[in-house]
Amino acid sequence: MIKIIYSGPYIKKEKKFIKKHPDLVSQYEKTIELLEINPYHPSLRLHKLTGKLSDLYSVSINITYRLSIEFLIKEDTIIPVEIGTHEEVY
């Protein structure tokens, strides 16, 4: 099972996101659960980012919202970095 480590700055972003989008809480929670079980699940659409964000990966919460993550495969650790729309995250 993958370990997810939440930083203080991410927790603030997460709270703000949930307050702004209470209708997405269930989808967000399912995304996090699936990341812990199988980060390669097709519905997450995990992919490596490019350019200035090339150290990060992205997963989809839904068609509009994304979660950018630091994905440390060797250590089986995921560190959420950013949450929001495609434009906000990238």
C-alpha cells in the first residue's frame, strides 16, 4: 500500500478546495483512496508532467479537477502538492 504524506501547505489548499467545492468531496476522497491502493489505476490517468513541473505527476479527480503529486515510486510514497482545475494546477 502506498503512503500519502500531507504537508502543511497542501492541507491548507485541500481545506480551501473542499470549502469551495463541497460537491467534489466524495470524488476527491475516492481519488485519494485509489491512489493508496493502486496509483496506476486507469481512472486516475496518472501521468508525468513536463516543463517547469517535470518533477511532478498529475492524477484526475474528474474531467475538470486535477491533483498534482510528487510520486516517489522507490519509497512507495505520494506527496500531494497542488489541487484545483487544470489551469490552477499547471
